[in-house]
Amino acid sequence: MTQAVRHEEMRARNLEVVLGAVHRGGALTRAALAEVTGLTKSTVSKLVGDLVDAGLLAETGPARAGERGRPGVDVVLSGARVASLGLEINVDYLAVRALDLTGGVRFAARRERDNRGSRPKKVLGELQALATEALTETHRLGLEVAGAVLAVSGPVGDGVLFSAPNLGWQDVRPADLHLPVPVELDNEANLAALGELWYGDGERDFLYVSGEVGIGAGLVVNGALFAGARGLAGELGHVVVAPQGPLCRCGGSGCLETFAGQEALLAAGNAPTLPAFLAALADGDRAARAACAAAGEALGVALTSAVNLLDLDRIVLGGVFTQLYPWLSGPVTDVLTTRLGGLRGAPPVLTASRLGGDAATLGAAGRVVHRVLADPAPFVSRAQEA
């Protein structure tokens, strides 16, 4: 390895260290960055200058009073240069979200659409139109989109959506969108879990449960997503809670999804839509509340198995479960308390996601943001070549 190559590798690593320190620590002066990173003040000053020129950092006003000598100038992450796209195909909607490097939302749109039985090509065409709107807006704002991630409801591997029973899709490559940026594919619940990790309550260990027409889960351990040996972990909706229960679209019987999925809830509550179901719950409708109680009990049974297997301390309910939380949480907690009390003494903490239905697109876009933060050197090099 030549000395020039070693120098470039060290420089790339130091750019990542400095940018990461600002991302974690917020506004910092160059002197503070030198102390935090262990790099010399002259090295930090050069690296910060390069990152500012590349639009990844921005200088603010003088640092707060109380420091000795001449006050330094704080630097912070800049949202003026780089953006990312989070895309989602769900059973009954399409969504897109653009984030800048600070996590600021620069574009967001959602289109209600029944995608059941629709041809993948048609759905992808509509999603592409929505993504193009986002790209047009980010371009108008002077932002460079570094990439896109697409969230889909089903197990994913090697860029392939293996199976999405609620869509009627099998072995589809939804990442083949005709966009001028690279597109990556991942499971909706996994990306929603990352959205919760990066933009939620700041917890680093939890099971995220995504309640939609289907039910998925994403496990975060020590601040990292656990995807399993083949990336297929988290199919909570197909955990069997009643072996002799209703047939599921996956081909099994008695899956959690047949009791607590959105369609099952609406059917049991005699409601045509989710807003109508929520209104009935708020009005004290007996059928709606009974449906929610039954769904909560089934969800509690499935989560009991997850807790016994994984030793979880926190469970976050997301998707439509966020809206149903006031009526769903009691039955879930009762089942967890009854079934786990002998071993644990107390059930895990159960909370509702603050992100609601935005979690998956936030996690999808956030994955690109974190890649830029982990490797800013290409952006710095392009800025210097311009």
C-alpha cells in the first residue's frame, strides 16, 4: 500500500470521526472537537473546513460564554447540501419522505391506494411518480439526494421481496425503480424500528411492532437492528396464537394477523374504515371495543413468546397500533402480566411510537443519512473537484 493511499484512508477516517462527533454531540467548537476526537487542533481545523466547504457542517455564532480566551465558533450538522429518500409500499398506501442530514423533513407525501392484487409494475410506476415529486423539490432546494431506501411489507433478501401475501406478490424486485439515485430494498418493520431508534425516544433496546394490514416486528439490540441469519427476522404476524384459528393468507392457520391485523379488526368491529373504527372506539361501541380487546389478547400471547425467547424489556407499538394504543394496551399488558409474572415479576415496558405511520419512511431515509455520516469523504472530494 502506497503512502498516498494510506494518507487518503486516514483522511477519510478522520472526516468520519469529526462529522460523527458533531452528530452525537451537537454544536462544538474546533477546540472541543480536538479534545473529543484526540486529533490535533490543526488537523481538526482543516477537516472542519473541508466539511463546511462540502456543505456537511455549518458554522454558527460564537460559542457560549465562560470559555477561556477568544471564543471559538460552533459548528453543527448542515441540512443545506445532502438529502435522502425514504419510500414505502404498503397494502393500502404509498409514501415518500425526504430528509436532510440533520433529520429535517424536506418533502413528505402519502397516497391512499388499495394495492391488493395490483400488478407490481403499476404500483411501482405510481411510487416512481411520487418519488419524482420529491426529487424535484429537493433539487429546487439545492440538495443532492445521496440515495433511496424502499420499505415493503414482507421478507426481503438480495434485493428481492420474497413474499407479500397481503399484496399477492411473490419474488418481486421493487428496487428496480427508474430513479436517478440508487435504491435499496428492506422490510417495512425493520426500517420502522430504525426510524424509532434514530428519531423516536432514544431507546437502544426494544422490539418494535408494526401494526398494519399485516403485522411485522423489528428487533433493536444495543442500538443495532437484528435481522437474523438471512435477514428474515420479525414476522410476528405469522406467529400462531390459535392453532385451530382462521386461515391466513400465508397458508397457515391461527396466525396473529388473523386476529389483530387491520382487516381482522375492522371486520370484527363492523367498521368499513380505520377512521370509522377509531370513532366507534371513542364512542364506546361494544363491537369495536370487543374487537380491540380480542386483538390485544392475541397480540399479548404472541408477545409473551417473544419476551420469553428474547428477554425483552421494552416493546413499542407502531403503525395503526399507535392510534389503537388507548384501547389495545390494557389487554396486551394484562396478558403479558399474567403469563410472564412467574418468571419475570413484571412485564416489559409497553409504549406507543411517537412516529406513528411515518416510522418506516423515516427509517428508510435515515439509513442513507447514516451512511453519509459514516463516509463523508466522497462528498468532500466532489466539492473540492467542483
